[in-house]
Amino acid sequence: MYKINKFDKIKDFYRSSEDGKQFSYYLPTELQKQLKKHAVMEDKSISKVLEDLLLDHYSIDQEIKQAYNEGYDKRNLLK
């Protein structure tokens, strides 16, 4: 696979990826209910909702691109 350089394509790469690791998050019950409610309304898993929030609102472009580049190097045994 070739290395992606355009940010929009990197976001698409992550959105289409089914690969990932499980993790736990802790939120007050009321916020968990809101998160689940929005996930159901959007017909998404909680993981996809969190991924969208991370890609669209939390991380800046450079951070996501850096994470992609590090992951690419690791997947391709470059580092």
C-alpha cells in the first residue's frame, strides 16, 4: 500500500478501517446515555461516533497526519 499524503484521504482511510483495539472509557451515567442515544440516532456504533468526534472536532490535522505516518511506518516495518 502506498503512503497517503492528503489529509482528507487519511481521514477516509481511518473512517473505512475496521481495524482497531478495544479500550474502556469512563463517563458519568448521564453522558453515557447521551452518547448511546446519539449513536443509535445516527445508526452508528459508539466506536464510530468517537472516531468521528476525534477526526472532526478533537485532533488537529497535523496530529492525525502524524499518527497516520507513525502507523504507516510501523505497519510497513520502516521503523
